[in-house]
Amino acid sequence: MKVGLFDHVDRSDRPFATQLDERIEFAQAADEAGMYCLHIAEHHASPLNMVPAPGVYLGAIARATKRMRMGPLGYLLPLYSPLRLAEEICMLDHMSRGRLEIGIGRGVSPFELGYHKVKHEDSRVIFEDAFRCLTAALGSDKFTYESDLYSYKDVPMPLRPLQRPGPAFWYPSSNEVGSTWAGEQGMHFATNGPTTRARANIAAFKAALEKRGGAAQPKAEFPGGAAIGVSRQLVIADTDEEAMRIAQPASEHHHANLTYLLRVHAQSDLVKRLNIPAAATFEEGVREGTIIAGSPRTVLEKIAAQKEALGINYLIAYMFFGTMSLPDALRSLSLFRSEVLPHVEKM
């Protein structure tokens, strides 16, 4: 099983410039530790995500690392010009020397979409059309595309991806509808939420992928050719007690960032439409499996149990979040690298 990283880059209790320096240092350590990929989120008008222009942040990560793959998980396609995004993707693929992975999504938050004048009920249609247009732009030296939303004719594409035919596409989903769509497209896949919910999403993805006949761009490093991952907050310390002491305040701060727009729009009918699989408390997150914190032995046991329960081949570890300090995050990563990762890679 491969192990990657996820990061919202949510607002911490330090100055943002300091936080960026810390994240880059952590990414360099993760690169040296042999992590497979760094995936980052895109959110807007929320302390949940302080890098709402993921390409800018990834450009810095690309030049600070050497082996670890990277990419958004994912670009919110309804908010982009497909042509402009295709050009950004090509730039990042070259800046990273062919290490880019393209995660895409329609946007889970109606509030964030609304700030950009996109109606949530229209977002899936826009997203799917934008995806078709984006792939056309990335797939040729000159492209033409015509739909109700996008119109391009004989557009030159002097910028081409370094990877051929191009970077692989990923889709993160917290529901069975999106999971099924990802499988139908042959994408690489990530989900989250409690074990029961994650299992249902993964089952929906696998069924659709099998019906399709496999990944559109198979990756030999993942059994079956498709990455099937789950994201988990993960904190390791020398003892279970120390890991819990570090994890709890950091997780609670992150949860406050995660639910920020719910509080801002508490009186809105749209609140009920948000689909955020987040535990209400730290203790609930530990019980339901979305938070893994403990000694190396405890963490390894919990990862093994989740692999068995979910049938994943990719763990996406969220190891630096909330108010967690850089030394604590680096110590957690160091213990993971030396005492957990070698065993997980054999699973």
C-alpha cells in the first residue's frame, strides 16, 4: 500500500507567512521520507483553506521537492476557464518535472460556489462540461470545443504537459453518486468519513470501475491499476497519551475551520445541503476511524484494520493541521517513516 499526504492548509495560530514556511519545510521532509504524493484542497472564503489558488502554492512545492508527486484534490472546475486551467496544469507539470496529479471536483459547499456566482444546483452540469473541455484542451496541440457553456475553435496549445498523454485525473468523493461517476470515468479515487460511509463509497467506485474495465491511466504502483484511497488525520508520538495530547487541540481547531461557513450561514436553508462527513467531537472522530492517533504500534494496528475493512491500496495521511506545531508534525512524520511506513508498504 502506498501512503500520501493531504492538506487543507487551514488557518493556524501562527502568522500565515510563518505557516507557509512551515508547510514547505514539512513537504521537504515528507519528500525525503518517501511519501507518494501531496494532495491539497481548494476552498474559498474560509479559514479551512488558506491556499485558494492551489497552483500558486504547488509551484512553490514543486521547486522545494524532488520525488514526491503533488496535485490539487481538487481543482473546483466550475470556477475556472478550462483554457486557463489547462495552461496552468501544463506549467505545473513542467515545474515539477512530471510529478503532477490532477484532482478535480465540482465544489461541496454551496456557499463557496455562491460567492463566485455559481448556483450549487447547476454545479454538476458545469463541472462535467468543464471536465470534457479541459481534457480536450490537454489532449491536442490545437483544440476545438463547443457546448452551451464553452466555445473554443482552433485554439493553439503551445504549452503541453510533460507527462504523456498527460497527468492522471483523480476524483475525491464523500458520497456514492460521485464515487460511481469517478469509477465510470476510470479515475483514481479518494474518499473520507466514517468507516461505514467510506466503505460504501469505495464499493460504489469499485463496481463502476470494474464495469468500465479499469483505470483510464493505470498506475502500476497500485494493485489493479487504480489508486483507491481514504483520507485520515494521523498523529504519532512515542506514547498513545502524547499523541492524543497533540492531536486533540489541533483537530478541534481544524474542525472549527471546517465548519466555519456553517456558522456564518447558520440561518440559511442551504446548510442542510452541505455534505461534510465530519465528526462532531474529537472523541467521535477517534471512534469512527477518521482520526488515528497513538504510538507507532497503535497507529500501525489501526491502519491495518482500516485496510482490511475498506479494501484500500492508498492511505492519504493528514499529518499537519490546525494548531499543530512544526516540531510535533515533524516528529510524527519521523516516527511514521521509521516505524510505520515500512510495514504499511508491505500490506
